[in-house]
Amino acid sequence: MDKKEIIAKFARTEGDTGSPEVQVALLSSRINALTEHLKANKRDHSTRRGLLAMVARRKKLLAYLAREDYAKYIELTDTLKIRRAK
């Protein structure tokens, strides 16, 4: 999906780009793209390092969202098909 489409789909209000839902959705899109890139380029270690940083950032944002609004957390993980933390 395009970045603008993702923002429009997950934004709480018009012009919202900073809410955890939008940030997680954008990170998930980038993570999926980099995962495909790394399947073809197994020796690209600098990209792998960046990918791990993005995964860690998304995990922190999801933990925050789970603490603040659990219903939104469940909805977001279902929509993006992300495994939930135990």
C-alpha cells in the first residue's frame, strides 16, 4: 500500500500521522518490504540491522498501545496480521 493510503486508513482524525496506529502500520509496511528484499539479498547485513531496529520500534509501540487501549491493539494486530505478544 502507498504511504498516504496507510495514513488515511489508520489515522484517528484528518491529518493524523503520529498516532501509534499509524506508526505501527507504516512500520509494518516497511518491514514487509525489507523482508522481501532480504529474501533475495541474504548478505545485506546493514539492511538486516535496520530491519531489526524497525521491528523493535514496532514492538515498543504495540506494547504502548496494548497498555493504553487494548481494544485498538487487538483490532490493529488483526488488521495487519501481526502476532500478539504474550
